[in-house]
Amino acid sequence: MDTMLEARLQTKQRNTQNSRETSLWSSGFGMKLEAVTPFLGKYRPFVGRCCQTCTPKSWESLFHRSIMDLGFCNVILVKEENTRFRGWLVRRLCCFLWSLEQHIPPCRDAPEKIMERTGVQNVISGRDPGGAGEGQVSGLVKKEVQRILGHIQAPPCPFLLRLFSWALLRFLKCVFLNVQLHKGQMKMVHQAAQAGLPLVLLSTHKSLLDGILLPFVLLSQGLGVLRVAWDPRTCSPTLRALLKKLGGLFLPLEANLTLDSSEGVLTRAVVHAAIEQLLVSKQPLLIFLEEPPGVLGPRLSALGQTWLGLVVEAVQVGVVPDTMLVPVAITYDLVPDAPCDAYHASAPLGLWTGALAVLRILRGWGRSRPVCVRVHLAQPFSLQEYTINARSCWGSRQTLEQLLQPIVLGQCTTVPDTEKEQEWTPATGPLLALKEEDQLLVRRLSRHVLNASVMSSAVMSTAIMATLLLFKHQKLLGEFSWLTEETLLRGFDVGFSGQLRCLVQHTLSLLQAHVTLLRVHQGDLLVVPRLGPGLTHLAHLSAELLPAFLSEAVGACAVRGLLAGRVPPEGPWELQGIELLSQNELYRQILLLLHLLPQDLLLLQPCQSSYCYCQEVLDRLIQCGLLVAEETPGSRPACDTGRQRLSAKLLWKPSGDFTDSDSDDFEEAEGRFFRLSQQSRCPDFFLFLCRLLSPLLKAFAQAATFLHQGQLPDTESGYAEQLFQFLQATAQEEGFFECADPNLAISAIWTFRDLGVLQQTPSPAGPMLYLSPAFTSWENQEKLEQFIRQFICS
């Protein structure tokens, strides 16, 4: 648990014992400063390129190598040069003058144009169900349309927008050290906007502040007023009225009514007309693809998929010829409004509650160091191009129960050659109104874009430090530099720069509420994570590092599962390195783990098959040096491709099944074997990779243990509460607080439901969960637990 930080502290002796820990936060870390050398001293990787398989034309356009060298800008740094005026008074009023000069195009006639849309006119005239032709007066229907439209949006107020931009700029300067934006990414978005097509930005959702920070960033960069699709559950009616004046959009509750409801038909027609008019007027639209922070449930937002479905339908019916989609992400050192209790984080935010929250943030963050923020805009791509190319990548899929349950119960050993079908996000009324094929398109598009957003996100210094503290690394200065370089080498950017000792000092000061600093002999510093909520918070921060090492982590856990039945887990590394690992066995273990892990965690691109991902995982393990090829005497080396003949099977493979490696033909891979490398750094790195997935896998294993203790049948929320309390009690006993997370409890329940361990039936109180007949016996429950624990490295 203790972690040593090798840094000499140049401080004076403190007089009292009680002030010792407090003084450590303000003391310096020495005068000799060492610089971080990112990416072997050459350059940062340029992230955010779109998928070359689904959108090859977009991949070639809107990008030039020169934009990689444009560097970063601080959005909240407004100076005299950002205005048209000069002088000493301008330097003091530059923020206010800057807000007055922002261009805000008027849109006063938008309600009239929406009323004139064909869908709304059909409802008013009675040609569609729910219109005046069903006995209603046309004037009454028109008033109802106007009422619904008032719930959706309001004309933005230019004066209020300028005033809010000035106040927000002052607020951001108090809370954040900087808000960094890559100029090259912004240039790509500007080029897409100049093409004359509407922009739709699809973003992650780390904080409630995202909805006002992103519009501010794009307004400051000359893209106009960004219309934000807000979640009505997170805002009170008063706050909704204010946000609509600032460009917000809200989906009326009546839109989720059944398809045969006249009120639902009318509301959906008005929503469609509002989106069509917004796209025709080329106003940029922001949609959050993730659920709001603190909300228990699936990662992909049902509301976000609804708005995206409306955009897809508008393009397909020809309202606009095409739309440019822009994956967006925001990363924070620390999220300002991170909820402490996820069970009570879904209460609507009122206007006065929001004002008090702002004051609380200003007060709390005024006593600590301000954080850094990075805004990421990935390469825009054509929705029309994606729609055409993505349909060719669709293949057969099976449920998790069909794929894994026979293997878990020992009824068979062969993994079916098909993909997993797993969808946790419920479909809303507007999405259900689409064709089934279009619904599938929207779901896979949202997963594809969210994958692009996550892959373009920078890793912040707090995520790296939290990972090192959780995994008990002994030398924080050296390991921080090592983990930074490893992250950059995997094509992920980092959200910091500067001198190493200053970075470590800044990061520890941000984490001071969750760690304890103690001075030990010879001036060395001891960093101890605080037990309980402190460890849980560090686990949340370290999860931001998982996407960069996900392939290697899956591969390491698969290797652990393959060795589980051969070598004791506590056996020496040399003994494990003796074992030969065949390529087919590795493929099988990787596939089993891929099927077990939730799609919300993996976020695999729908255009990439599981077998391609297996080869990518194996290639990553070889590249990082954990696996070495074992060449049998007299056999042709694996790297010798000169005498290979292309079989008919390989020649006629679908294009989506090709990889850069020469081992796609699995029949030729039967004789290939690997061993664990015996390099001195490999055991620690192998354990590091396994620990990245340990919180999820341990939560699943404890959920399997809890099957014979839980009170079933019970509602889903009731059983989730039971399991979460069990995870907390187990964490207190074992000291492993990383898995005491309500979201992990929900993920375990839903995975077990897909696996056929739990079944649900409707009831007046909601869906009731109960054990399926196949897992009522203790023997099968034990098989399930052992299947999961084989991937956990102790």
C-alpha cells in the first residue's frame, strides 16, 4: 500500500507535528528539474483520424500533414489581440469586448418555418393519424403544435448569449488552469463547415459542464451558436427555459409514447420538423452519446441515440444531402461536479441549485490548484458515406447465452464462429418508429463514434498517477515518465506537458483529498492512498487509462486463463515461461474473454470482427515483448512469407477480415507456439496489464459468489442494491475497494442476464429477476465462478 516517491524536499523544519502533512503540499520538490520526453523526444501522436474502412473518402479529405504541427491554443486566454481595439482600457475589458464581438446569427423565423414543414402540415390537415381529420379543430392542433415546439426549443437570445459567454469566461478562468484545443483539429472542423453541410457533434459526457463548455469553445472559434440536445431529466423547468434561450433542445416526454398514440405521433412529427429545419439552416448540433455522469445504467445514452436517429432519418429522406459527423471528447484532470453518491446523482438540477453548485465549485477549487482541460475534435466524416459502407460489414450474431453458456457449463469446448449481440441501451419512441435496419444502423453508428471519441481522448496526469498509486509502484518519478511514454507509443496523446517534478507535484496536489503525504528518512516522500472512498476514486481515475492498454490487458488476462490450469498462480515467472502456448489456444481464450466483457467497456468498432481483434491482441503482446515466438527445429519461420501460397479461402475473404499480419489463415496457425518472455521487466508489466481489468473481473466473480446468498426473486434495482452492499462488505474484508462500484454491480447483473444465469419476468413492480434453472445448483454456480476467476491474476 505504501509507495515511495524519490524526491528530495527543500523545506524548513516544521515546529509542530500536526502541521507536517499540510506543509508537504506547499513545499517544493527540489530545484533540479527533469523534462518529460514524450514519444521518444520526437512528437506527440496526432489522434482523431476517422475509420478508413467505413469512411475512406472522408479519411483522405479534410486532413493534411501540415495541420499536425499547428499546436495547441488556450481557449480561455482572451487578450487584447482577440478584440478589434487597443489600449490600456481594452486590456482590462478585453473579456467583455470579446463577448460583444461574437457573431450570433438571428433565427427569429424558425418557428414559422417549422410549422410549414410537410410532416407538421400533414398532421394539422389530418392526413396523418392524430391530426385534425380525426374530429379535432385545425386551430386547436396548431396551438398544440406550438406548445410542443415551445417544449423543444426557443429562439436564442443574442444579448443573453453574449452576457452568458462573458460570465462563463470569467468562471472558467477561476476554475481551470487552461482549456486546451488543438488548432489542427479545429482546422479540420472549419474545413468541414465550409463544405456547406450541417455539422453534428457527437460527444462523450464526463461532466454536466460539458453542455456549456463546448458551445463556448465553438462560439469562440467562429462556428456560431451550437444547439445542444440536453437531457430533460437533469434540468428543472426553470433551468430548461434558460438553456433554451441559450440554444438548448429538449425532447418532450410525449415523444416516447407508443407508436399508435395520437399524441405521440403529433409530438414526433414536430420533433422531426425541428431537426429538419435545424439541419437545413446549417446550425451545428451537439448530441451526447453517453449517459450523464452518475447515472446508473448503460454507457450509451438512449436519448443520444434518439437524436442521432432523427438526424439519420432526415438525411435518408433527402431533407439535406449529407451531414458531417464530428466525434468530440472532453477530458479533465478532475471532474468539477463528480457526484459522490451515484444513487442520488440523478436529481434534476435547478437554477438556484446550479448557482449554489457554481459557488461551491469556486469556493472549493479556490483552495486547491486549478485543473487542466482538453477538448478533442476528431476528424469529421460523412454520414452518407458511412451508411453506404457500414451495411456491408454486418454479419450474423448470437446472444451471449448461445455463445458462452455451453462452454461455462462444460457442455462443449468450441467457440462459435460468430459475433456477440449485446444491446443494453433501451430504444425510445422516435427510434422505434424507424425501420429495424435503421435502428441497427443508429446503434452501431453511435458505438462507432463513441469509440472514435474515446480513442482521441488524451490521458490526463491524474489518471497516470492514480494507476501508479493503485498498483503500488515504488518510484513515482521514474514510473510516471515510463507510463507516459508507453501511453504515447500506443498512439494516445497525454493532456499535460512540462517538467517531470512539477507535473508530479501538481498531480499530487490535485489528489490530496485521496492520498496522504508523509516525510520519511533522508527527506524522501511517502505517498499513501486513503482507504475506502479514496481508493474507489483513484480506481475511477485509473479507468481513463484502460483504453490505451485495453488490447494488451485482454491478452494478458487471456494468457493468465490459459496458464491457470497448468501453473499455480503464485508460481515463479520462470516456471510459467516454460509452458508453450499455441496460437489457437490463445485465440480461444481471447475470444472467451471478449465475449464475457461488456460491449460498453470494449467499444469495439462494429466493422471489426472478433477474430481480427484477436490477431490485433496477439500482435500487441508480441510487440510489447511479453510473448516470443517458439520456432520448432526444421520448420519454416513464422516471418517467412516468401513461399506462402494464397489459398482460395484467403483470396475470397471479405475485405473486413484482412489484417496486417500473415496469420489470418487459422489452419496454418496450428503449429505456431509462443512462450512468455523472460526479460526482467516482463513480470511486473504482465501484472500491471492484468490489474487493469481486475476491478471488473473481480466484481463479476463476486457476483457469481453472491448467487447463492442473494434474495431472489427481486427487482433489478433491489438486487443491484443487494449486490452492491455485498461488494462493499467484501471490499472491507479484502481491502480491494476498486470493485465496490454500483456501476460494476449493474454490469455484472446485466451480463449474467445475457448469459442466462438470471432471467426476468414482468411484474407490477417492474421486471423481476430470478435464477434460471440451469444455475440453481451450487455446482453450476461454482463452474461460473471458476470460469471468471481463471482470467484474474492475484
